[in-house]
Amino acid sequence: FATSSWFLHFARLATPDIVFTATIAIIAYGTWVKYTNRHSLALVTGALLATSLVYVPGFIWFIVPGIIWQRKTLLKTMQHANKPSIALSVIVLILLAPLAWSVYQNPVILRELLGAPATIPSASTILNNALSIPRHLLWANEQNPVVWLGRLPLLDVFTIAMLGLGIYSYSFKKKLDRTKMLAGIFLISVVGISLGGRINLIIIQPAIYLVATAGVALLLQQWFTVFPRNPLARTIGVSILSLSVIMVAVYNTRHYFVAWPNSPETKKVFTLQR
């Protein structure tokens, strides 16, 4: 995830779009809060996280359903938290006051926060935007030398293969909260992207790599099932998979640090911008 050319392009370009990868913070908090016994810390962290993410366009659609879905866990956390922590959480939520005032002064900001488009798109536009998601991920991204190299897909072949295995793995774990959370993130993200508003495709990148990680885990599990005790076979399997991950990291870093800056299209665009 950290070495993927997709992440590197947006992270190092220093545009606001990188904040959309904050979905990984939602996933991390949603997982941690269900198992932690540090209720006061969980409450304060949740309040800080929610307060921060409300300022990101479209993230309110993750926060509100998430709170409703996990209301029992959150209520339990509040019951076990001490009063100073609850008071601190209230103070943190008050930090939303500037945002509320800004929306009151300029209602257009609310549309931006919701990630909604300026005008309601047609059904054909929504469908085309939805179909562009798998196209950009799997076989051909849009031509934009500012943030990408040629029309290569956003995902490399290995990640695509592991993503497929990960989806297959999660199909047997439909009742897990983790599965429901990832499915919800994908669904909300796809709807937001399809509407053509402010939400960028990079919003689903953390979830994609988590599902791909499940694919890697499934591959290892199946290998160890076939070779439960043979140390040589187990070592070979781990070595091959580790080498594959390393090669993917090298490919993606070379994609960004070598191929992209030396592309004639990239040089032309950044020369004109100077």
C-alpha cells in the first residue's frame, strides 16, 4: 500500500485528494473499538476522528451510518468511560462549530461536504462513472500525465490477483463485522464516485489493499494446508510469496520515481506549468 505508485502519486503531489485515504483510519478505529478495554481513550479518539473527518468531502456518509451501525458498542464505551473523557469529547465536538457557521454563511459548502455534484447527473452519466471504476483499476486508467503514467491501470497484476482471492475469501465470511464494514465502504464510495461529485477514486484504495491482503493470507493458508509439516515446502512457499510482494514494491516505486518523471508527457506538462 505504502509503495504503490497510486498512493505515491497522490501523496507526493500534495493535493487535498490524499485525505480521501483516511478511510483506513475508519477501518482501524472500527476494528479497535470493538475489542479495546480502554474506553476513555476510545471515546476521545472516536470524537477526534469523527470531528476531523466531517471536514473531508463525502466522509459524513461513512461517519453517520457507522455510528448508527455500531451504536451499541459506542454506548457501551460511553458507559464505561469516565466523566472527564466524556467532557473532553463534548469539547472536541464543539470544534465543529466553525464548520456549522461556515455552512450557515455559505450553504454551498454543505454540498461540498456531502460530496455531491453541482447538478444532478443523468442516469447514463452515473452508469458511465460506475463502469469507469473497474476500468481504471484493472485495465486502463484515464490519460493524465500530471498524476499517472500513460494509461496503465491503477493496480498491478499481482494486486489484482490477490484482490480476486481476497473477495473469494471474504465471500465465506459474510457475517463478520469486518466484511460488512469493507462492503459498506465500497458501496458508499462507488455511489459517491458514480455521482461525479468531489469524491476521488483513491477513497477505496485502503479497502482494496486490505482485501488483497486477505488474498495473500488465503494463499498462504492453502499452501500450509497442503504442506502442514514439511519445512522445506513451507519455506519455499513463503519465499516465493515474499519475493512476489518485494517485486511488486520495486515495480511500483520504479513506476513512480523512474518511469513517470522521465516520460515525455510528464516533462511537457510540468515544463508548461512552470
